[in-house]
Amino acid sequence: DLLSDEQMDRLEKVGFSWAVKGAVEQEDTTFNADWECEACDVIWNIRYGELCEFQDFHGHLDVPSDNRNLFQWISEQHLEYCQKELGEYSTMTEEREKQLNEIGFQWKVEALAR
């Protein structure tokens, strides 16, 4: 297994869903945009779970740059939030924003420099 039972339990506690919505076998191999969106949701949920674990372990959300995957994901969340605020296309949904707010995510980069 790639994840321990404890990691799977922690992901489930933060709302991770193991089911892929709308997963059906397709008869042809054409590109499936719905599948791509679902894959992005899975990745987002995994990174969110990692961020929650980081916070539980360290007591803060200031992820160092040497934790490349999580650090990059946090940067992407800042970008998506800014795009949403500017009225541009963004993958930052209300639900994602709510989840991040619930753990004390800092949206403004200046707030991180304190």
C-alpha cells in the first residue's frame, strides 16, 4: 500500500472521498475531461490531507520550500484564490476555500511574512 492505515484515516477525517464520482468504463479511448477533473480533485484532497498532517505535526502551516510538492501546492492555492478574486477562471471552489479557512490558511502572502 502507498498509504498507511493512519494516513488513510486522517484523509477520511478531513473529508477525503475514495470514490471517483462518475467513474465508468468507456468503450473508446477518447479524452475524458470529467476524468481529468476527478483526478485533480483527488490530488487536491491528497495535498490538503498532507497540509493538515503537517499542521498537526508542526503546529503551523508555514511549509518550507524543501517540501517541494506541498510548498508548490500552497503556492498554487494562493494563485487560484487571486484569480478567483479577480473574476478570472479558477479551480478555487467555495468548498475548497472553506476547507482551507477552517485550518487557518493564510491567503495573503504578506500575512506569512510576519
